[in-house]
Amino acid sequence: MTVQVFLLTLVFALPLGLPVALGSNSRLLPIRLFCRAFVWVFRGTPLLLQLFFFFYMLPIWFGFAMDPLPTAVITFVLNYSAYLAEIYRGGINSIDRGQYEAASCLGLSRWQTMFGIILPQTVSRILPAVANEMITLVKDTSLVYVIGVAELMKASRGAVNRDTDPTAYLVAALIYLLFTFILTKVADRVEKRFSRHEARRQ
Amino acid sequence: MAAILEMQNIVKEFGRLRALDKVSLHVEQGETVAIIGPSGSGKSTLLRSVNRLEKITSGEIRINGELMVSSPSGKAEYVSERQVRRLCSSTGMIFQHFHLFPHMTCLGNITYAPMKVKKQSQAQAEETAHRLLELVGLADKADNWPSQLSGGQQQRVAIARGLAMEPELMLFDEPTSALDPEITGEVLAVMKTLAARRMTMLVVTHEMGFAREVADRVIFMADGRIIEQGTPEQIFENPQTERLQNFLRSTLSAQKNQ
Ligand SMILES: Nc1ncnc2c1ncn2[C@@H]1O[C@H](COP(=O)(O)OP(=O)(O)OP(=O)(O)O)[C@@H](O)[C@H]1O
Ligand SMILES: [Mg+2]
């Protein structure tokens, strides 16, 4: 179940961060305010609190309950979109003004400039930060335990109770570590792939 | 001869600072105009007003006879965004720091805008790009990344990129200032070729040799105003104002000391 939460968060939050990032830079005040408020709320409060909120408070206040899995996924997606949006925005803002000016002088539209010139350069700059976020996500998925949907932790606790053998916790930790290790490797590869153009002069 | 660029009473204010103070400038088809002047005199601001990298505070600009901005009520009013983009697309700009797109090869840098903006086919755009790379003497660098080129080579690719959009007016903002003295020559040579082909050019430069040799007209700016203009002979051999005399004396002696 934690793997499901991880994968679904990845699939939805990675793309969702982009409109939030672009919105935070928008020239239209309502859009900008909305996106910045969204980031502020979801980045400014603990994920655990957000999970409690969506899982326990929403049903009490609004009288409907969702299954644990979708609840966890929605919370994670919103939370991680906010974090990723800030990483994206930082990356976009780190691109030299001259790139925008050169694009504008060539007659490229805002859209063409953003998607053809700015974002491709942003990717290689933000990859380390995004990879970091993914590793945090792997660890954060253990939080879903508190709303009773974790399998990994629950399974290991069950094992501990049964055998009173603390190595089960160790196994859980190792699985997390293995997971983050693989992620780091993948991120390295992708990063290399996207920084080809920064090859030093021969 | 037809005026490609007509600027009338251009004022540009940055807060309380007046960077351009009622500057008027006409550039005719095929002319090479050099702009010289001390740092902070408004040379870049003037150039950047032509393609709306800077929005002017008041004044009037026509490109190819078509109105881009006017000030009927004393404040600058631009025509529609579409129109402005269309007018600006008949100008190309070369920057001091090149601003090549680092994630694209030289070929990609040159073909991107023609394909996206002019909807050229890839084959068509690449054919033009190869021809332009040949023109700037970099036929063998088509598949290199900008980071693999020297500054002079990057600037020549930037010129090819600008030319690929077939501009009628090329704006150069100190194209050789970021380069080592030994390699300014290769960029200036390309610009000379363009001048010889009657490309219309407006060139902000500290290269007095280039201004003297290549320009049809030289403009001297100081404090956001055009102080003096004329043929290279008039400006360099027979400067009228004390400002220009002082400026020439200090820059020429500085360049000799290099
Ligand atoms: N974006 C800006 N914001 C505020 N002031 C500006 C801005 N751009 C230029 N200025 C000011 O306007 C004046 C003219 O600047 P400009 O860059 O046009 O000078 P320049 O003649 O190109 O100088 P240089 O030879 O150093 O490039 C300067 O006083 C400069 O500080
Ligand atoms: Mg300047």
C-alpha cells in the first residue's frame, strides 16, 4: 500500500506542481494569489496533520468518508505538489533574463519560450532537488500507517509481535533504504541525460 | 531610400531616472549606424526600446513605416500585442553575452525560431542554418553545444541565429565587449560582411575602429541624449562639442593602452 501511495503521488504530483509553479509567477493576481496560498498551506503545515485532517476531520465536518487509500493519495499529492511547485518555480526563476530576451527577439511567444527554452533548461537544474523530494516521499509514506493503511509498517509490527524479534523493524528500514538507493541511482542517470549540453569544452 | 526605423522624441524613465531624454533617430534601409558614448548614457536603453525589451515612457516609434507605439496623450500607447510582435520580428538582436540556448546545438539554436514562428519545415530551416553557419565561418560546428565553443564562435552563432529570422534591421549591443581582444576581430569581420551586403544595422560599440571603418553614420550619446551625429570623418576628425572631444580623447588613449 505504501508503494501504491508512493507511485500515485509521483504520477500526479510531478505534473501538478508545474501549473502551480507557473501560476505562482502569473501576471494575473487572482491566479497568483490562489497558487501561492495553496503552496503556503500545504508546505506550511505538517503532512501528518494534513493526513489527520483529510481522514478524520473531513468526515466529521462534511459527513462523508473516503477509503483510506484515496484519502492518503489525495493528501500526499496536494502536499507534494506544493513542495515540487516551489522547486520548479525556483528553477524557472534561476534562468537568466537574457534567455527570455533572446527568445522574445526571435519572435517566440510566451508559451513557446516557456516550454521550448526555459523549462528544458530548468529540468537539469532542479533534478537533484526533485530527487531529494522523492526520497523524502519514500520515507513519508510510512505516515499512512497512522491512518491505518500501511502494510509495510503494519506487517513488520505484526511480525515483531508474533516473534518478538526486532529484526523485522530492521528489515523494514532496509527496504526503505533500498528504495531510496534505487531512486538516487535513477535520478543520477536522468540528471546526466539532461546535462549533456553542459559538457566541458574539449 | 525608405526609413526602416523612425524614433521620435523617445523618453524612457526608470523611476526618477531619465535614461532617454527626447531622442529622435531615423535609420534608412541599408545603413550601418554606430552608437558610441560613455557608460550609462542610454545606448542600450535606446536599442532595447526598438524591439520593446524596454517599454518607452513616451514618444513614437515606426518600423518600416508602421506605427508600433505613439503618445497621443503624452503617455506611450503600444498597438496590439500581436502587431508589436509582428513588427519586432522584423528586427534581430545580438547581445553582449550572446544568450545562446544552452540546451540546443548550434543547429538547434538557429532552426528553432524559424520552425516555430515562421512554420518552416525542419529541412528548410536546416538548409538555411547550414548556409548561415557557412557565412559566419562555422560550417563544422553545426552539431556542437554552445558550451563547446569559444566566446567569439558563440557570438557568430548568435548572429546566424538572428539572421535566420530574416530581419530587416539588426541591433547589436556591444557584440564584442565580452570577448578577449584577440577574438573580437572574427566577430567584427562577420559584421563587416553584413554591412557590405547592405544589411541595415544599428550597432552600439566601444570599438572605435569598427565605427570609423564600417559605419555610414556615427551617433554620440551622453546623458540620454544624442549630442552629435555625422559621418565617421565628421565625428572622429572634426568633433564639434567638448563632450565628444573629451570622450574620444579618453577612449582612444584607453584603447591604445590595451
Ligand atoms: N532596468 C533598469 N532599471 C533601472 N535603471 C536602469 C535600467 N536599465 C538601465 N538603467 C539606467 O539607465 C541609464 C542608461 O543605461 P544604459 O544601459 O542604456 O546605458 P549604456 O549607455 O548602455 O551603458 P553601458 O555602456 O555601460 O552599457 C543608466 O543610468 C542605467 O543605470
Ligand atoms: Mg549598454
